[in-house]
Amino acid sequence: MTQSIISGIRLASMCEGAAPYGLIENGAIAINDGRIAWSGALNDLPEPYAGWERTDFGRRLVTPALVDCHTHIVFGGNRAKEFEMRLEGASYEEVARAGGGIVSTVSATRAMSEDALVEDALKRLDALLAEGVATVEVKSGYGLTVEDELKMLRAARRLEALRPVRIKTSYLAAHAVPAEYRGKEDVYIDEVVLPGMEAAQAEGLADAVDGFCEGIAFSPEQMGRVFDKAKSLDLPVKLHAEQLSNLGGAKMAASYGAMSADHLEYLDEDGVAAMAAAGTVAVLLPGAFYTLRETQYPPLAALRKHRVRMAVATDCNPGSSPLASLLLTINMACTLFRMTPEEALAGATREGARALGLADEIGTIEPGKRAEIAIWDAEHPAELAYRIGFNPLHCRIAGDFA
């Protein structure tokens, strides 16, 4: 049994109802076999822990390890050429309708072996881990055949065995319509999305089911068919919604008890209210907003008014958000979306965990939770949002895979 005390820290527990950030100036954490046994002010350390081995971190800042709750890090190829096209004036939708966008990544992903996908994804994963991330969600969605979607999910599962990280997978076959099914979206759902979901669930490859509800992808009615199947398989759901237009996808997702609705730039107040009633987390993705040079902001005032939980994530993908830095994402959430530094850090810890159904396990520093902790060369949590292109991580403790 491993028992230890982390002391000499500024402890930002990110627990709600406490001081801002849950900040304790002279804090300590007692860790017992990878779980937090106690946390608080060092002067209040209970007697039973007094004899445990102690490590002093010299007044460094300690937060929960970061959670990247929306990524697409398993994929083939890149889309730098489309980046040039957008800079020359083409919109995201114009690129997609011209045969680019999501579909342009499909051929490269299909051509790669599972081993090659793993090797490529590790480069992006390592960049995240180096910034204090300990949990990463990974989506499929670039295979668009049953076997290629399963190949992506198998690659994602393997990452957890190769690095000290927790991986949560999302089955995203309803991401785009491949060329061979163009104009036959419902047939694609019948022949690929639904049977692929069954296969993924049977093989234990999917932790959740996702989709892209948009004019260039799938309608709310079509996503309802996908979610009906997910519910029959006891798989939780989430949705890319209201990124480019308002089709009511977030409201529909909330009616299914979705864990999250993501992007949300065009979300209206009815959708916000539906998310609040369902407890659906709003996952905001400033990397895509930045890369696509969007001008429609997510409705932060309405989200705050209705007390909708807000997470932030990289959306790391080859097209709309080639971003593999959650620290930069936190900064973008503040500078672009006007989140407060505390909201943004909560979004990358406590609320990111909630968006993955892991709020009981990680995301805050409190007794009973896993000891997934980031230790920073910083004095105050706001520094994590303030700096640009600077990584102050001193070290990361990640439960059983420290």
C-alpha cells in the first residue's frame, strides 16, 4: 500500500462552493493507493496521516490534472491545403461541399493500418500529456465504414496501454456521409452507422455515441434514429450541434439526456434551457472558432443565466482545429469567448470530467477521487489562462499510472 503526503502547495481543488478555484494557500493532499484520502490546509492535517511519507513542492500551484473531453486525435493525413483555401476566402461549408472537409480525411484514414494510426496519434497525445492532461476523449468518424470505424476505435483503445492516460472513446460514424453514399444519408445510417454501433458495443470499443447535426451532415431526425439505437444498446450520447447553423440539435440531444452538446455557436435560448433541464454539459471549442475565423459566438450569457455547465476542449482534428494544446485552449476560451479564467480552468477539469460522465472520479481534488493531479511552476491558477505558448507544468501525478 502506497501512502504519501503532497505538501508545500497552493492547492486549487476546483471544488464548487469554496473560495475561487477552491484555493488554499498552504495546502496538502494525502494519497492512498492512487486515491485522495484527504485534502485541505496543511495545518489541519489529521493525525492518522502525520506519519506518511511527505514531499514538499516549494509553494507550487496544484490543480486537478486536465481533461480534454472532445478530440479527434486518431486520423490519417492532414488538411493544410484546405487551411490555405479558407485563408483565400472559402468557407468551411464551401470546402466540404467541394469534396473537402471531413470526407477528405477519410481516404487517408482508410489507407492506414491500425498500427500506423496509433503511431501517428501518439504524437498528438504526447503533446497533451506534456501539458498536464490525464484524461482524453477520442472519437472515430474518419473511417465511415463499419470496419474502418472499428479500426479507429481499436487504435484509440490501444493508446491507454501505451501511455499513462485514461482514454474515453466515442463512436462517431454519423460524422459525415462518405462519397459512396452521397445523397443516401438514411441508407448510410442503415448500412454503416447502426450495424457499426452494434459491433463497437459488442467489442467494448465505444463509451458513448456522437454525431454531427448540421446541414452538411445529418438532420435532427436522422440523429434521433442514431440515438434511439444508442439507447437500446445502453450507450450514452453526445452531439456536435449548432456549430454552423441552428437546427435544434442541442435541444434534441438534451431530450435524450445527452452528456454534452458541443460547439454551440448558433445555440438559441430554447436549446440552452433544454440543456439546463437535462443536465447536458456545453462543450465549447474555441480552436475551431479560431481556425475557421468564425464571428458567431456561443451564447455565454444565456448559458450562465440558465446555469448550464461549461467545459472547454481542444477539438484536436485535422481540419477545423489542428490544436493539440489544452493550455492554449484555456487562453482562447478567455480571450475569444470571454470566459473567466476560473470558468475556463473548471471547463478543462471539473466540467470536462462531467462531460465524460467521470465527475465522481476525477476533475476536482477531494477525498475519494483518483489522485490525478497537475503540479505547476506557477503561483496562481489564473496564470494557466494568462500565458500564451508557455507550459509551466512541473510534473503530473495520475493515479495508478503516475
